[in-house]
Amino acid sequence: MRFRTWLALGVLIVAAIFFGLNLTVFSAPVKLNLLLTSVDAPIGAVLLVLLGLVTGAVVVYVGAWQTTFAREFRRQSRELESHRTLAAQAEASRYTELTLLMKAEMERSTTHVDAALEGLRTELRDTEQSLAATLAEFDDRVMRLLRPP
């Protein structure tokens, strides 16, 4: 249990002991002045009623305070949950944007590589044709040299 609970329990026990030891004094009738009239009543009963009223007022005040606290807590929980949802959506949006960006970059790279490959193929064909022409020319020269005149 908390310290406050122990403290309240201790104060209650001390008050009960005090009331028990002074029961004859608390039950003695006393003349009370109520401004317009006066009443004979036991002081213990009057103090008990006043204590009950003060305790009731404190209970109402604490209840209202806890209700306000609970409402504020729920409001903050809802606000926090909405912020979490918003953050999750933003993160998902960033992932989606990153995925789209990576796909576009990959497509651009693929297009660039395809263009480079096509250029290499064209250059290879040109080189192949040039080599074939050069070899044909050498073959013609060799054949002319090897032919008897």
C-alpha cells in the first residue's frame, strides 16, 4: 500500500482511539448557538455531522477531480493514437514513395543499360564488318600474290 494510505489509516485509528477515550465528553449535551436559536445537543454528534459534511465535500471534490483527470487522459490518449496513426501513414507513404522512386530509377538505369548495349552491338557489328572487309582485302592480296603471272 502507498504511504498516503497508511497515513490516512493511522490518522483514522488515532481519531477512533481519541473518540473512544473521551466518549463521555463527546456525549455530554451542550447548548449550541445557531444564530437565530439555540439547541441542546451532544457535541460528539455535532462534530460527527460536521466531519461527515467535510468528508462528503472532499469526496465530491476528489471525484470531480478524478473525472476531469480521466477525461483529460482519454482525450490525450485519443490525440496520441491519432498522431500514431498519422505517423504510420506518413511512414507508409515514405515507403511507397521510396519504392516508386527506386522503380523509376531502376527503369531509367535499365533504359540506359539497354541503350549502352545497343550502342555496343552496333559498334561490334561495324567492327565485325570492318574486320571482314579488311580480311577480304588481305585475302585478295594474298591470292593475287600467289597467282602466277
